[in-house]
Amino acid sequence: MAKRQRKSASPQEKKRESAARPRVPSLQGREPEIALIDQLLDRMDQGGSALVFSGAPGVGKSALLEEAKSRARDRGIIVLSMAGVLAEVHLAFAGLEQALRPLMKPVKSLVSHQRSALLNAFGMSDDATEAPDVWLVALAALTLLTGSASRKPILLVADDVQWLDEATREVLSFVSRRLSSDSIVLLLAAREGFDFPFGDVDTLRHVIPALDDADAARLLDVQAPGLSKELRSRFLREASGNPLALVELPRGSRADDDHEATWLPLTQRLERTFSSRLSDLPDAARTLLYIAAENDGTSLYEIMRAGEALLGRSIAIDAFAPAIAVKLIDLDTTEARFRHPLVRSAIHQAVDIATRQKVHAALADVIEDQDRRLWHRATASIGPDDELATEHDLMAARALRRGAVAMAIDVLQVAARLSSTISARRERLLQAAELAADLGRPELLEKLLRGAEVDGTDRLSAARVGWCREMSQFLIVSDPGRTPTLIALADQARAAGAGDLAANLLWRAAQRCWWSNASSTVCGNVLAATSELGLPDADPRRIAICGYVEPLRRGGEIYARLKVLSEARGSDPHVARVLGSTANVVGAFDLGASFLAESSAELRKQARIGNLARVLFAQAWAEMEIGDWVGAKREAEEAVRFAEETGSTVWTAAGTIVKAKLAGMQGDLRQSEAHAAHAERLILSIGASFLLAMLQLARGIATIGAGRHSEAFEHLRRLFSPADPAFNAGLQFFALADFVEAAVQTDHAQAAHRVIEEIERVSAPRPVPWVATMLSYAKALVAANEDAEQSFLQGLGPAAKKWPFLRARLLLGYGVWLRRQRRSANARAPLREARDIFDALGASPWSERAREELRASGETSLRRIEQVWENLTPQELHIAQLAAQGLSNKVIGTRLYLSHRTIGYHLHRVFSKTGITSRSGLASMLSMAQSGAS
């Protein structure tokens, strides 16, 4: 009779089987943690999540991860895993490659720049023209994971996160923030006390406690039955509820165990327990353990071949048997793994230095990977080796091409140690310091600079040190004393023939002039030093330096140069950012928005989200001034998201200020103040006075809209008060229209006149069009009746069309003036146009004022009808706009650094909120969203 085929179990049956499985002894007392794992696995169809376990060594983190893997497999979930190893922490993306190896087949389907970034990161390709940003690698990893998860859920497990390479940890953090709509669970374990940025407020974190007395006793009785009462009590006391200690201390105990050892810290006590087993092992087994402990891989082949080299004879696999018998190491067909990281640590400490160097030399002879081989050669090296140092220079270059900046810094430090001359050592440490400055690692930077030992006689090296320290400074912190130092450093660099470095130093000095309200003398010194460099007129840094040092005085001249450059653009996002930010600084927002959009598009392709946050903030501010409030909301929201992701408080605060100003102009005073209060807390934590000035601009316009002019005047006057922390000479003209309006309404006309006269004097003879339009508006508000009309009409010239909100305010002011001159019929046209512009922008306080004035002039208006798209969040609106262009969910996800399922989720919400049932219907709806910018 044929055997009856067993019916495959359902997911529910598999879950019951999993729950009924005999408990692993080391999981005694871990029911709460297992229940938490089950909860995450059971809810994967509702979206992804992340959980971080932390706890002391031996508390059972790895055992819980193994249990999670088993339970996931029982449910038919794909399990991917990685584990950090201290010896491998220098290998960039090693952990990520370990986990993604099973998913590499569909890598061909990735868009080209993602595919190239991932392959280069894993060392599978070497054709990159520039280093990929770690976030581009992260985006490629997210695409692979979410693509696979759309077919089958995924559990991604990372053990010993504290020993994963930094690049892998950054990728894991990036992915963890984007799991809301994907069937992916991230489960991480890290040692207590290891603090690393990961996830967001929704990320679950759980500290695994020691076992209680009852569970500890049960575990000990299972692992070491028959102990005497005295020994049992002793081990329970020493273990203090640590499962690994309860398992291993009895196993390593001897009758003559010295009392001093029992009083060691538990971790050291366990290490001594493990290392005590070494002395009883045969020479071959002990040697193989030494090699395994020092190897930055787990290859059984590498360990055995190195062992043969050290022992001078052939060895078989059974040479490991004694070490396996005392439970120090496990083998499978191709790999050797220690039972616990503390075993590796114990063996590493047991090896004397001479033996350790021999081990690394043997590994260097058998390892095929070029970079790993070099690491072992360097570790085995005693004293300088210039040839090896040069090979490490090439290794650092390879690391940079892969986007592994942290690894390149480590490699350059090794190369410096191997250098035979002081000058070569200094050069390599300075290169590493420049990379550390770019990464924002001030402590590492100072360590590298101390090691470089630069003295005052080496003028170029001293300038490089100054540049590194400057770039590591917290951005936008007001420190007027730094600017003269930067000028002096630029002079040193110029004298040493390093014109490019000198230009960069002066560009930074110019920024500090703007941030820190530098004196006219200091500003003049920056300009004089710049002229000595002989930079071409079209050099972006020369234009930027002039703009930041004298934004109002040179505004017209810079506007003309920027206009010419705007017609002949390249694709360098850095140049576009410099030009765009300079345009903003002088008030040329029409050009700034264009330059910055170009820069953000290119940075988006390169996934440089740290720089992208800064550019998106500047782009949002420019779009806000040119009337594209929809775009400004979108950019501000994304700027905040990316800034929070990269830990940039400055740009988080900056993007939040834009959100506060937009909410205020649209009449949501409560939301505006909530954003403002949040931004203020961030600003005060970092001391960025420049942002405090921008915050006063946001609060000023919000309170003007609410009709609270006295409050607005108090907010705005702070920009003009030298003793106030919000004082900023470079931003004062930004406040011109608002300050004058608030002053006129609160009987401070004299203060308004002073500000108008000063700005008109400094900006003459060619103010930027935006400034000229504001001056006309301000002069109309303070003018005698017979002069006001000329100023209104002058302000309403062709240039005003670039600034819809300002133009609408001019129209409203002109209409009010005409009505008060008893020219009501003439007043209706400008009031009607003002109302329509305000309606299109959603500037409800001003819309209502225009309607009131129209009623007073004899014309009634229908109430503004809220548009369907206004119910969407900025992110939903952004996604809808991209979908309306015909882009697929996958392409949209690539642009926004989200998974395609997350895009699908947001589109579903868009359709639900708007009642639109297809993408084709989005275009007509969204055309209204763009009308405010026209």
C-alpha cells in the first residue's frame, strides 16, 4: 500500500507547533521576549517593524535571535542574518553583504546607479567614477529587501551590532525607518551600553534582564544536576541571573578554583573560564583556535591552511575535535564559529604578541582577498614598511570608491604607522583628518591632528589643519573670532601655492561674516583677501563670497552674474548649491529656486541625503518667496525628514522654521507656533543665532496675519537690535515689508522710516528686484497721501509678478488706500486681484481682509472653497504629483527613498481622501495646486 502523503501544515498549525516546541534550556525565563518576537512575526502582513534587544554579555541575546529565526522559518518567513565580529569591524559593508547574499540574484533589476553602488560597496565591481554615498547603498539594499518581501515576508536578524561595521549599521538604520508598509521585521541585538543611532520613535527597544532567582535555579539544575548545595549556591550567587554564566561556570569549575577569580567582574570571570580550557588542549587544536580568534573571517579553509603553515605539517579536520568537545567552537562544512564572542575575546587575550604576529603573517599568506590580506600583513608587521604603506594608500582609495569613508580613515592610519618618514606619516594622517572632518567626527579628527604633529613652519599643513577644524565645527554657530583666523589661514595656503584651499577658506570666512554679524572691517578684509587670489569673475566661490559678505550692497551686481550663469548650467550639485544659496542670501529667490532645484535633483540621484536636507531647506525658502507654497511645504517636510535621519539639528530646525512660516501665512496660528516653539528649542540647543533671526521672520508674519501687529513688531525688531541674540545684519532686509507694516500699525513710523532709508541707501543704485519691490511697498505704507499712489504703482511693476504674496499685499494695500481716498470703484480691481492671489496661495487671513475691503467698496465675494488636494499631507501631495506624471511606484520610491509598497499605501490614502479612483484623475486635481505659483 502506498504511503499517505502528509498534508502540509497551515501557518496557524506551524505557529502552534512552534509554540509547543520544547524550550531550549538557555531560554528559561524568556517568555516575555519570545511573546514580543511572536507578536512582531504575526503582524508582518500589517507592515514591518524593528526591535532592538540589548543586554549584558551572556544574558541570552543570541539565543533569542536563534529562537526568532526558528519561529520565522516555521511560519514560512525568509530569514536573513548577519553577525558582528570584532576582528571584522574594519571591513565596510561586510555585515550587509553577509545578510544580502541570498538576495543578490535580482540585483540586475536595480536602477543603474543603485546597482553600481551596491556592487561597488561589496567589492564586486570597480568601475565607479566617484564614491557612492552610503545612503545610495542603503537605498539599493532597501529596494532588494522590499522587492523580495513583496513575494515572501522577511526576518532580518543582526547579532552583536556593536561589532558590525559602521556602514552596515547606517544601512540598517536607514531601512528600519522605511518598513511601515513592508512585510519585513528587523531584529537586532547589541551589548548593553552600546549607543548607536538607529530607527525612530516607533522602533521598539527592549533590555533583556537577568533571570529571576527561580528561573536561574531551574536553568542551573538542568545544566549542572547533582551539584552540592554549597556549589549550587555559589554558582547562583556568582552568575547573578546570567544564563551563560549559569551554563559555563560549573563547566569550567575546579575544586581548587582560587577565590580571587570568583570576585572578578562577571565578563572577565567568564573569559577566564573559557581560556582555562585552552591549557588542556593539544597543540594543534590550540593553534587553530588562536588563528580563528585573529581571523577576520570564518573560513575553515583559511584557518586550516594557516594552521598548517604555523605547525609545519598537514592537519585534518579532526584536529578541531578537542576544542569542540570542550564547547569552545563549532564547525559546519565551510565555517568555524566560536560558541560565544567571549570565547573569542578570551582566546585573543591568551595569545602572546609574538604568537599573534605569526598568526597574522600565516593568515596573510593564505587569504586571497587583497584588502583582508593587507590588514593581516600590517598587523604582523614590526616597524616601518613603506612598500606596505603605499599598498594601504591604494586600499584607502578603493575604500573611498566603495563609499566606505570610515574604512578609508582606518586604512590611512595604518599606512601612517607603517611610514618611515615624518612627512609621509603627517600627509597620511592629514588625509585621514580631512575625511574625518567630512564625516563630522570631531573627536577622531583631533586624535588624527595630534598624531600629525604639524608645527608652524609647515604653512600649508597648518592651513589644512585649520580647514579640517573649521569643517568639523558645528555649522552656523556664531563665533566672530573665527573669521580673522580663516583669513590668515587662507593667506598661508595662498603663499604655499594652494589657491583652491585658500578659496575654500575664504568662502567659509564669508559665511561666518553672514552668520556672525561681522564688522565692516572684517568683511572688507575677506573681500581684499579674495581679490588677491585672482579668481575668475564667474567662479562660484567668488560670487558667493561677495554675496555673503555684502548681500545688500552687492545684490544687484550679483543678481546680474547669477542671471548669466543660470542660462549655462552644469550638473555639479555643489556648484548649483553654492549659487542657489548665494541667490537666496541676496534676495534673488527666483534664481535661487531654480539653482537649488537643479542641485537637489542631482543630490537625490546620488542619495546624498545629508547635503540634500540643507539644499531642500534653501529650496523651500526660495519657493515660499516666489509663491510656490505647495512646493515649499513639500521640500520643507522632506528636509526635516532627511535632517532627522542624518542627525542634523541645524537643518531640522531650519526646515521646521519654513513650516512655521507657511502655517502662519495660511492662518494656522496654532500650528505655526507649535513649529516655531519646536524650532526654537533646537536652535537654543546649538546656539545658531542666524536661525533665531529667521524664526523671528516666521513669527512676525504669522502675527501680522492674525492682526496682532504689536506682537509682530516685537518679534521683528529683534533683528535690528544689536544686543539681541536674534540680531542679524544680513537678514534685516528680509524683514523690510513685515517690519514696516507692523511699525506703521503700531505708531512706530519713525523706526519704519529709519529702516527704509538705511536699506535704500545700502542697496543703491541697483537693488535686487525683490528688494526694490519691498522698498516700494514700505514707502507706500509710510508715504503721505499724495505720494503713496506712485510707490504702490511702482511696486506693482513687472518684477512684482515673481513674488505673488508680496504683489498681493501691494494690491491689497493699494486697494485699501484707494477706498480711503473715496475711490471705491477704482479700489475693486486691485482688491479683487489680491483676493484671488491670496485664495490661490491659501493665505486665508489676507483673503478675508481683501473680502472685507471689497464689501466696504460695494462688492461681495463668495467664500473661498477649499480644494480637495489641501486635505493631503505634504508627502501625500508629493507622491500624487509624481504619480500624475506617470511615474511607477518603484520609480517614485527610488526618488523619495521609500519602498514601492509604502508609495502604494500613500497613494491609496490619496485616492481615499480625494475620491479619485485612478492616476489619470490626479493631473487635473493637482493643476489647481500649482496655480498659486503662477
